Amino acid sequence: MALRFTEFVQLEKDSKLTFERDLFELSKLLGRPAPEFMGAQVNINGNENLSWLIESSVRGNLKSLHSETMITTIIDVSWNAGLGQAMERLLARLCEVHKEELVNSRFQFYGRRDSMGNPLPTRQHHDFGQHLEDVEHLLHQTQDKLCHARMDCDLKDMQIADITGEVFDAQEELQIVQNQLQASQNKLKISKNSRRRLNKIRKRVQLSNDYLREQLGDLQEKMEQKESQVKEL
């Protein structure tokens, strides 16, 4: 599926975005056009938490045949956070690729990164020593930890979604069982009511039978009296 870029930024001289002024000045010093950044939302974990894929690009110096377009790509949880990281990554890559051209500038002491984003040795500052290189390593570790933390959060979100789905299914099954139990109880009530009605009918029939037996006995007695009277006549 093709990426659909929805965010675009081109560096400006007086902007206040993180790393933007240094990156703009460095690009100008190297004779490169202002870098450009594009962002597209992507689903890298297969869940509903979308990430931002940010592509950074800076064209080469038109006056130099050996100056090629540089492109870097990062993924972050949000556009704003990722934009700052993308600018820092591109700044560090330019400092590494053009380190020989930056010997007499302040950028010679800036942090450097390889094509995979890993820190590289930096020229020692006469006052700060190895401090700037240590800061670059610390920044890389922090970015790496943040990336893993985001992945852990996405994984936990997926687990929570799975558990929520299981709970929902269990609740539906429980409701079905409760409905079945209620139906059984209703049938039992009906059965008890039917048994009571049958007992009442049985008693009424029994009483009727007793009454009829008594009536039959009286009739037989009367018939015997009539027969005796007939014989006497």
C-alpha cells in the first residue's frame, strides 16, 4: 500500500522548531537547499495505534557533482515529536558526511550519526572535551528507550484489547447461561403449578366418585325395598 503523506515542512531561517535553525544554517553553509520533511501515518503493529513515518530529504549542492541527495526515515508516535527527532538525525548525518568540510566551523563538534542512526566519534572540543559526544550517545539511548517503551505500550494495548474482547465474550456467554437458567426456573414454576392443578382435579374427581358411590348405594337400597314390596304384593 502506497504511503499517503499528509504533513509537509520545509525549513525556514527564523523558525523556532527544535534543531531547525542549526539545520537551516548547516544546509546553507554546505550549499544545499533547505531540507524538507514529509509525514504519513502508518499502522506498524496491526492495531488501532497509528505511528508517524517521517521522511527527511535534503538535495545536494548544485555546484558539486559529488553532493548527493540525502534521505533519512524515522518512525515516531506523533508528528511533532518525530519532526524534532528527524531534524536531529539529518543534522547529525550531514555533520558526519561533511565532517572534512566543517573543520573550521562550530559544526565540527556536533553529534554525528551513521546511516542507521547510531552515534559516531566526534571531534573533541577544546573546552568541553568529550562531553558533546557523550550527550549524543545519551540522546541516542533515550530515543531508543522511548521507542521500546512505545512498542511495549502498543503491545500492552493489544493485550488489553484481547482481554477486553475475551471479557466481552465471557459476559455474553454468562448472559446466555443466565437466560437459560431463568427459562428453566420458569419451566419449573409451570411444572409445579401444573402439579398443583392436577392434584386439585384429582381431589375433585375423588370427591365426585365418593359422592356417586353413596348415591349408588342409596339407589340399590331403595331398589331392594321396592323388590320386597313387590314380593309382598
